[in-house]
Amino acid sequence: MFSRRRSAVLWGVFFALLAVPTFVMASSSITLAVDASESNRNLLHARESIAVEPGELTLFYPKWIPGEHGPTGPIADLVNLKISANGSTLHWRRDLVEMYAVDCEVPRSVTSVEVSFDFILPPTKRGYSSAASSTPGLLMLSWNQVVLYPENEKPADIMVSASLRLHTGWNYATALTVTGESGGEIHFAPVPLNTLIDSPVLSGVHFKRVDITGDQPVPYHIDMVSDDDAALAMPAHVVDEYRNLVVQANRLFQAHHFDHYDFLYTLSEMTAHFGLEHHQCSDDRVEERTVVDPQLQLAHAGLLPHEFVHSWNGKFRRPAGLATGDYSTPMKDDLLWVYEGLTEYLGNVLTARSGLRSPEEYRENLALVAAGLDNRPGREWRPLQDAADEAPVLYDAREDWASFRRGVDFYDEGDLIWLEADVTIRTLTGSKKSLDDFCRAFHGSPSTPPEVKPYTFDDVVSTLKHVVPYDWRSFFISRLDSLNPRAPLGGIEMGGWRLAYRDSISEMQSATEKARKMNDLRYSLGMQVGWDGEVRDVLVGSPAAKAGLIPTMHLISVDGRQFTPGALRDAIASARGSSSPIRIIASQGAYIMTMEIDYHGGPRYPYLERVASKADVLDQVIAPLGKD
């Protein structure tokens, strides 16, 4: 009665399908109605009518979610599943190997089945789109959480007619086209399933839309929701900087692969905080006061640029191992140093070119990136390539011993590697060419609607060689496979700067610490400590580690005073030149311990120091692009 799992589809079939634009005529159909009027109770209700043929039917719940690089579909939160046909209940059973699949038998003469289920919106903030996405006053709806589809059909071949019911009075934004509203329901134009899942809906009672189109040929908006209207008061100069972001991105790539673009911006203390890319929008979530608090705005200034770049690098151009064409085939993450690393680099560059960060703030952020990687014990056992290969596991890794475990470093280390590639191109060509030329060749003309164009490592190398002849294969492989304890600082150093340390904290680090609610003391004591006293990470071999401190401990007192972030900083400063250790009392569960940290070097914070004998190539990298 129940079908076996189908065998893996050949890669060649995947690539042939992915070469077809997203908006194609579908051969199968689903009518999907989602009722979100009880999202304040953390419940969504889904109803589907799915066109089928008699016989064995396997329905699949999306598992491998694009942009999340892992099997993150929240299947455990799907409840109350019922399948029926012509008014009769169909018995279903879950596949014993693939838990995201359910099997049933469709009777003769039946042409459609009715599926209903509920989805429990998670309250926990750890994670990505499957983490907290709602409050009593707002909701970010991810369609992959409320749909089952026939497994033997490609998502691009399944046409979905979707509708959504929200709370009365709520406003909303989405990349989907709205065809009308009736009876409290919003109706969307039919689209292929992969387009639907790529187009979340942001809604809430406190809503504001900001037009940042300017003189660009397609519309651009920032759509904000929050738990308080006051949090939506984006300053005029920040709006102008986001308009500049659109201008600078289009000048960089000189083409676009969307018909319009919306930044779906959630400002809340109750939701998860992250960014997730889509072709024509991005799902961006930060602290409630981010756009009205200058420090939080500085800390998160790179988020929207990063996700915006992904529309070109990640959605349009996508590594072959991530362009699977469905939500059941496991993704291969080996090229995340391009997908995420290049995006991190370009996002930071555009953040500076647009004015969202000043040149000094760009360098301060780069110093934090470089120092963090240059003080990471895990570099001595895990190469960067393995961090990408194991990404589906590492994305969900705990914070404790993060520097020793080494997590998703392909973001930050990718930033440094692609900076070095950019500076190398500029140096070899006397600044006549740059990585901008690679981006235009790889991601640019002609402009298209949303589509996927897969690539391989060879494609990256080949395009770079057309920009400037160089052994790019060895350039990347040597850095990807390296077990060098030092970070790849070549781009900074060839760019006319060097990583150094001083006793004063930068504005960028202060803003980052405020956003993360922790003190970053890795370059003095060798640990990160939350403002609540929790030790989040300890560097192996550091003074803190030698004293016996480990992650998850809680600091109770410092030098006889109750722990506060300020007390710990004061103790570091007071110990400079002293022969007395810093005395710590800490708890670990029910245990209380006394420890002494033998450190006397004083406060130590990273910054970039100018090397006067070399040209300032970093200044060239972040210079705004003018009209051609």
C-alpha cells in the first residue's frame, strides 16, 4: 500500500530543470489556504486541495530550505494532519526512513485530495526561519512551513493558488502579486511552488513602508513591522543611505534578476534575529530599536546589504550542490565560501559605499573580523573547507567552545579571502580592474526575472582568469585547505594596513557588544562574557582557560566585587603592571569555584593601523561607484 522512497535523481536532470526560468507553466496544481488569525496563539491552520492520480501518493514536507543550507524544515511543528478524498478519510503513514514524507493510497476515480494540518509557531529565538517568527502583534509567514506537495513532482512544475487570512487591521508585504481581498482573505496570483516558498509574507499591526526606489528602473521598498510604532521611525539620513545601497548595488552588478525588491524588516525582541535571502525580497530580523538606536543601527548596518547581494550571489548564481531543484535532495555546501563568503565581502563593501558605515567603521569591522579569525584555536585542526562541508551540522552548533570547534567561518574568512582576491586584481592591473569586474561578468548582464544559474568551482576560477590571468585555483585551495593558525590577512596587508591592538575599544566593537549583550575579552583574558555573567566562550590556551574557566560558567564576583560588565573591565585595567591576579568566583550548576587569572597586559582591542609605505587600496575598494 505504501510507496518506497524514490531513488535520487541524476544531477544532469536537476541542472536541466534549473536552467529554466522560475516562472514556467506548471503541470500540477495545489490550492492552498492559510489561516493565520490565531498566530497570537502560536497556531497556523493550512488547507490544501492537491491534484493527484489514483494509486500510491507520497506527500513531502519541505526539508532542505534554500538559504539555510541544511535540513531545517520544522517537521516536528506540523500537527493535526488529515488527508481525505471525496469526503472519505485516507489512511496515511510516515515513511520510516525519510520522516518528512507521508504515504497514502488514492482510490480510483479520485482526481484531488484534501489535506489539512496545523502548524505550531515556535516560541524559541534560537535558529532561523523555523525559530520564533511571531508575536501577538506581528507575523513572518514562511510558506514552506504550511505546505505539503507530491514528492514525485518538481516544485517548479507545481502551480499553487494561495490565500492568506490575517488578523483584522493588520498590514502586510510580500514579493507575491496580490489579486484581491475578499471575506478577510488575501488572494495571490498563482505561482510555481518554488516561487511561493521563495516569497514569505510579513504582517503586523505596527507597519511602515519606505520607498527607496529613487531613479532606479524597478521598485525597491523597506517594509517594517514591530511591536511598537516608535520603533519604525527610521531617520531620514538612514533612508537616504538605503537608497544609496540600491544605487551602488546596481552600479556594481550592472544588471538585476528580479522585477522588484522588498526588504522585509522585522524589529522585535521576541523573534529570532537573522537574515534570509530570497530572489525578490529578504527576511531580516533584528532588535526592536535597531533603526532608532544609532549603536544598534551600526551593529546591524551590514545585514540588509548582505541579504540584498544574495539576490545576485546565492539566488541567481548558485553553487551546483545547492541548486537541487526540490526540498528533499540533500544540499552540498562545499562552495559556501563563495555563496556566503563572497556575499559577506560584497555586503560589507556596499555597506561602506552606500554610507551605512563610514570608512573608519568599515575598517573597525574588518579589524574585528580579522582578529576573531586570528585568535581561533580551531584553525589548527579544521580547515575552512571542512567548515563549509559540515555546515548543515555547524549551523546548529552550540556557542560553548565555538573558537575551538570552529563553526561557519566561511562568512568572515570568506570576507578576508575575497578582499585579498580583490586587492590582488587591483595590484596586478594597476587598479585598472577589480573584483567588481568579476561580479559584472559572473552575476550581471542581461537583467532577467528570477532564475537560477548554477555554477562550479571551475566556473569561478575561469571567470576570474578572464578578468586577470592568475593561478586562482591554487590561490583558493591553499587557503581553503590551510591549517595555519593565523588568519589570511594578505588583503589587509597588501591594502596598506595591518592588524594591531590598543587599549581603547572601537565604536564598532562597542556597538557589536551592545547588540550581543556581551563583553568580548578574547584578546586580553581570552573569553567572551555575557552581560548576565555567563561565560560564552573561552580560547584554548588563554589566561582564562589556564585559570580553569570554561563556557557556561557564570561569574559571581570579580576581585571581591559583584560581577558587572564594568567591574570585569575595571579589573583588567587594574591588573596592568600588577603582580596580583584577577580573582574570580564563578558557578557551574550547583558548584561554586574560586579562580585566579594571571593576566597583566591590560585592555586589548583590535584595530587596523595604517602602513604609510603602502598605497591605501582599502580606500579604493570602498569608494562609491560613479555613473559609467
